Amino acid sequence: MLSRDRHPDWMSHLDLPLDLQHQTLNGFSRLNRYTGVASAMYRYVRRAAIARGKNRGGRNVLRVLDIASGAGEVPIAWCRRAAIDGIPLKVTATDICPAAIDQQQRRAEQAGVPLNSIQLDCLASPLPAGFDLVTCSMFMHRLDNHHATRLLQAMQAVTDEGILICDWDRSRINLVFAAVASHLISRSRIVHHDAGQAVRAAFTADEFKRLSEHALARPVRVRRGLPCRYIIGLDEKSVPETAVAFA
């Protein structure tokens, strides 16, 4: 078993030159796109939106809050797919980094989809309330157990319907995959370093299952449905089980 190593990644230094911040955000956007993060998570988002329409007797808008969205490629992909599918979806993306917020809005405009962006430190500030689904991708690996527990509880507190989380699954095989993939999709030394460090810092799927069940006081199911990653989906209303993961 690969021991968890939580040395900080280079991207977390907000004093990086702006051009390096944009280069790194672009590199991780490509990595997420090529490994299908948005598509796998969208299956859950779509199902939740359809179930919400049925439960409410109509096609009500599904309000989604995405935590630590980076350049926004994942929620923007959901908005584009939802528009094609005719599903009413309203997404608010957040990030602590001003460069990420700028990229979110620029990418959303280029994609022709509406996206609300909020600059927010999700560990130091209260999360905005009033959302049906709260999501988080590729961020939990940065947190220790205490902060991951606090964020999970904060996410649960601001939604009345569901939580969806996707992250790296720590293993030696996945470390090799991340190293190879990051070199194929980017020339950025920061992306090369941080992709491997993300796997080293990540929880295993089983570790995150135990942590989530303790934090949320409910059973969860985890599925490994992507290269190097796992997905947890929590929902009480739109699916028959208390906690279901879709991959």
C-alpha cells in the first residue's frame, strides 16, 4: 500500500505568476477532460435533475453548487450537456483563486452557457445555501481528515437533496498512470509534479468511505468508475437507496 503523503502541491501557492496559474489550470482541465470526470459525474446530475422534475410534478431547475471548481471545465460540461438534453440546470462554481474565477467565466462565455462564479475559500467561509445538489471534484485529496470532515458536513448542511464527490484513488498503479498522463497532455512542470502529488496525497476509496460515513452519519457507497478515481454520490430523494454512487 502506498502511504498517504500530504506535501503541498505547487498550484496551491497563490503567488505563482499569472501565466503559470493559467497554464496549470489548462493542464488539469485537459487531464480531467481526457479521463472523463465530467461525463461520469453528469450521469448523476442528469438523473437527479430528472428525478427532481418527477418529484416536484414538473421540470424544475436543479440548482448545483460546485466546490473548488478550478477552471470550471467540469460544471461547464454539465451545462452544455444539460442544454442538449433539455434539462433545466443552474450551476454556481466556486474557487479560492482569482485566476480560476476568470477562467470559469471566459470558458463559460466561449461555451455559450450561463455559469455563476463565486470566489470563496470553502474551508474558511460559509458555503452559500439554497442548493439541491452540492458537488466537488479533485479537491478532497488536498485535505487532512479534519478538514475533509468539516467540508463534507458543510456541504450536507447547504443542500436538501444530495452530494456528489469525485477524487483520486491512491495506489501505485494510479500514481504511474497520473505521471504518464500528465506528461502526455501538458508541458507544465507544475502539472507533472502536482498530478503525481495529488495521487500520493489522496485517500483510498475505502478510506474516504469510512471518513464520509463518520462525517455524515449515514452509509455511503463508493464506485471506481474512472481511471485513477472514485465517485461517491449521496441522495435521499431521487433514488431509492440512502446513498448511491454512479460511475
